[in-house]
Amino acid sequence: MDFIWLIVATAVAVTLSIIFYTLKLGIGPVPTAQPVRHGVAALLDSAPGLDRKPETVLELGSGWGGMLLWLACRYPQACIIGYERSLIPWFVTLLRIRFSRLSHRVRVERKDFMQAKLPAAGLIYCYLYRDGMRQLADKFEKAPATDSWLISSTFALPGFTPAAEQRCGDLYRTPVYAYRLAS
Ligand SMILES: C[S@@+](CC[C@H](N)C(=O)[O-])C[C@H]1O[C@@H](n2cnc3c(N)ncnc32)[C@H](O)[C@@H]1O
């Protein structure tokens, strides 16, 4: 009986934590859907001038870590860094990295990427929300990323013109944008 209560209490705490961070950050840990991943892959293959071998890849808001590991498989030579504030998704990602045998070049930081000083990266991926993209645009305007590409799923980066765009094969024909960020 005590064991059942322990499970119930854990499930409640996990749910409350996810709700808390969803409200605080303005978005929940919704993963990039499979058809959108295909769209991202098509864009990465086709965007003219996009560096095919970035040394560092960032994911801003890495959720449960699925896309982070996908990026790690796609760029086997790169160092992959995810940023995730929400406690439970961050912890799950930590475990996924540990058990993926990719921990020598993939890591997840429990930081607010809006506040963090981001390292130089050839490629940045994000799937955020409208207001988050506005804040990100402010961040890039104040401290422009040098020689970097931003791939954004679903939402455009206000004030920036995409170098390429892809419509995905899902029900919503989700757009994915590629931006060249250079100071
Ligand atoms: C829609 S999910 C996308 C998850 C993952 N990128 C994917 O595509 O599968 C957005 C994630 O960004 C995280 N997030 C939002 N704002 C953040 C911030 N300022 N710092 C760190 N993480 C943030 C949220 O907690 C959430 O997990």
C-alpha cells in the first residue's frame, strides 16, 4: 500500500513540475513530430550555403531529448548541446544521453537559453512559440551570432528574413525556416 502511495505521489509531483514549467516558460515539452523531422532534414539538405559539417550544434529548449539525439546522429562529428529549463524533461534527457553512449559529445544544460551566453555554433535548432521567437530575435539583435544557421520549426524569427523555408508533410503543413545569422 505504501508503495502504491509512493508511485501516486511521484506521478503527481512529476505532473505538477511539468505544469509549473509549462506555465513559467510559456510552452510545454512537446516534441518535434516525425513528419516535421523529415521537413527539417529536407531543409538541412537543401538550404543553399548551409554548413553541412558544423562543429557545434545547439538546441534551444531540448524537451525530452529526442531531437537532440536525432541531431547527434545526423552530425556524428559535432558537439551537441541542449538547453532545457524544465526539470523532468531535462532529467529524462540526461538519462537518455547517458544510456545512448553519446555522452562524450552530447550534453544538456539546465539553463534558460535566453539568459545564457551561447557558445559559437554552426547550427542552432529550436521549436518554440511566438513570444519566445520574439525574445530570441531580441537576443540575436543585441548579440548577433557569428556565422551560424538557425533552423526554427513552426514559428518565424521576427525581423529576420529566412534564407530557405520548407513545408512539412504533416496535417498542418508545418513550416520550418532556415536563417543565416551573421554579425
Ligand atoms: C515545444 S518544446 C520542443 C522540444 C524539442 N526542441 C523538440 O523539438 O522535440 C519547447 C521546449 O523549450 C523549453 N524552453 C522554453 N523556453 C525555454 C528557456 N528560456 N530556456 C530553456 N528551455 C526553454 C520548454 O521547457 C520545452 O521543453
